[in-house]
Amino acid sequence: MTKDAVHTAQVAAHPQATGTPADAGDAGYSKNLKHRHVNMIAIGGAIGTGLFLGAGGRLHNAGPALALAYLVCGVFAFFVVRALGELVLYRPSSGSFVSYAREFLGEKGAYVAGWMYFLNWSTTGIADITAIALYTHYWSMFTSIPQWLLALIALAVVLAVNLISVKIFGEMEFWFAIVKVATLVGFMLIGIFLLATQHDVGGSTPGLHVITDHGGFLPHGAMPVVLVMQGVIFAYAALELVGVAAGETAEPEKVVPRAVNSIMWRVGLFYVGSVVLLALLLPGSVYSADQSPFVTVLSKIGIPAAGDVMNLVVLTAAMSSLNSGLYSTGRILRSMAMAGSAPKFTARMNRSQVPYGGILLTCAVCVLGVGLNYLMPSQAFEIVLNVASLGIISTWVIIMICHLVFVRRAKVGQVVRPSFRLPGSPVTEIVTIAFLLAVLGLMWNDAEVGRKTLLLIPVIAVLLVGGWFALRRRVGQSADQELTELSKHTN
């Protein structure tokens, strides 16, 4: 069997022509996600703990120029999601970029894309349950409960929600996003009021002089701004969820363009706008990695229970992230299992059309994270966060490579591009890939954590190669079977 033969059969059996799924992993799903669900999944993906908590430490290290870092990374994140959006409209799939990697890069590409994404979300899940436990300990009534037990309870609750139905997942994500957006809008209104009235904030009046009197736009030079890029990229992780969710909505051609296009202004308003406000209200040196920057400002102006409110919001953001991770890995692993590159049980679905096998596998890795919380409660969060960054950067690079191949095939008439397109192809993809690889390379300058993370790449590569040689026969058998099925549809 040749790749050309498989590709020819796939093109001939394109769902638009036959009404059958081009990816076997797409069969059996309900279409219960509504426009508001997908729209809020897009918002929720763009707003998380990377802003609510991570912006404090980054403002301290990089100063007001952090706003520029968020803007630059936001533009490239938008390019990735726009490219994925175009692929989704070409062929909606719950396997998302893994399904597109299979079509445009072959089974090896799909195998790497899927397992790197699993690495991203399984380690992010560990970070999330660790964060949930830490945030819960903020309240005195929970301090006597061990961190590992709180992490386990959080995992059990979100697992239950994911296993019930995709509609419940969408509803939960909708309200999580509402809480996050309402909090940000509320803070920004308070910040604008403080600026407009020149209200005292921590002993001084806010304004442009807060920046100019404390080292200017780049108080510590350009290098700290460059070094925070990795963390900023991670803050945007989960935007690609729009592509996965599109496979379970009835009208992706209407829903996806709106959700994708709205991401850009949300990034500008929520991320860049919030950081600019924070920089105008207090000097960067006042913020810290240990406290949400929003809590820092609100506590300086004497708002009661500011810490409690923001802690609840950050807890919500972490729950939202864990919820999204279980949802997406379940769908991705099912797509891979149908092709033979993931364990067979991850292809199983329950009566509610939820791929519970893949969700349970991700949970199993997260349970290892509960053990990590037991053994190293103070280091668990930092360790897994850096490993997750390798997964998200590789996923975004693969999406852009898939789009490059897709555009090339469109030029020779093998596929048809939808009207909703990534502008500036192929330059946009090449520049985005170069930027993402540069961010990865810059991690070497962080001797404490980043360098150790990069040294994991050869280890991950060996594991991927070993796994491929163990699975390739099964993958070949699955491809032969799929080719036979596709040939039946074309006759």
C-alpha cells in the first residue's frame, strides 16, 4: 500500500462527496455543542491562569514591555488558530489537527502530533490539579486537607462532568468563561476609574509617570521580555480547542469563523489591555509571582475580600483548563486509536457518545500527578508546566506545517480551500514556525528550568521513535482496513 493510494482514496471519499467521515475517528459523535458553547470555549482558551496568576511574576521581571510580549505572541497564536479554522471548514473533525496531520503528513505525522498533544494536556492536567489544590488551601477551612487529596477530588469532579455528555462539558465551560470574562471586565472598569479620577493606589497616583519614573518601558532591558515569551505562549495554550469542538457542532461553517475572528480582539482587550492598566496603576516591582496582579491592585485600594474573589476566579480558570484537557485528549486519542497509533480502549465510547477510554487514560497520568503532589508539593507545578510547553509548541508547529501542505495541494487542484483563509500564506506559516522554534531555543537561557526542559527533548524523541516501531505494524493494518472501506465508498 502506498501513501498516494491512501491519499487518492481519501480524496475520492471526501465527506462532502459521500456523506461519510473521512476520518474513522469522527463517527459516532453527537452534535450537541451550540454556537455559544464554541464561542465561550474560544474565550476560555484565551483566558486562563497564565493571565490571572502568571502575569504578576512576568510584570515583575519584564516590566510594562510585557504588554508587547502578549501582543506579539497573541498575533502568532491568532495565525495558528486561523490556519486551524481554515482546515476545520475544509473538513470538520473531532480528531482536529491529528486528523489533518494524518491526511497531509501521513501516519507518522499524526502519531507525533497526537502524542505530543497528549503530553501537553496530561502534564497541564497535573499542573491544573496542583494549582486547584494550592488555591483551595488559600481558605483556612481547607488547610488541614492534604494537597494531594484536594488534587484527587478536583480530578474526580471534572472527570465525572466529562463522562456525562458533551453538552454538560459545553455548559460547564460556558459558565467558567462567563466568570473569567466578567472578572476581567470588572477589573478593567475599576482600573479605568482609578486612572480617570487619579485615585490613590498604594500611596501614589496612577498614570504614565508610574512607568517613566520606574525605569520606563524596558526597566530591565530587552532580554527579560524575550525570556518570558515561553510563559506567554503557554498562556495562550488551549486556543486550538476550537478545532476539536468544531467536530461536535452542527454548523461549523457558521460557528468557527466567528469564534476564530473574535480571538484577536479578545487578546488585545483582555491580555494587552489588562497588562497596560496594571503597569499604569503600580510599578512592575510591586507585583510578584506569588500573588495575582489583580489581587495586588485591589488590596492596595482597600477593596474587602479582593483576595477571596480573585482566588475563586483563578480556581475557576484552573478547573476550566482541566475540563478542556480531558475533553480534547479524549477526542484526539480516539482518532489515533482508530488508526492504530493509540491503545484500543481509547477508541471506546459510552452511551452518551463520549470517548471515555481516552479521557480515562489522561486521568491515569493525572493520578501520577497526585503522587507528585504527595512527594514534591512545592515543585510539582513548575516541573510539569515546562514539560507542557514542549507539547503546545510542537502542536502549533504541526498545525502550521499541515496548513502549508494543504495550501500546496490546493494549488495543484487536489483539495479546495474554503473562503475563510489564513492570510499571507505561505509566508505567515513560515514566520510563525520560525517564531515558535525561536521561543523554544530561548529556553536555553533559563539555566534553572528552561535548559533542563530542553534536555528532555532527546528523551521524548527516543520514546516516540520506540513507540512508533512498536506500533507501526498495527498502524499499517488499520490503514489497509481504512483503505478497503474507503474503496468501497468510491465504487
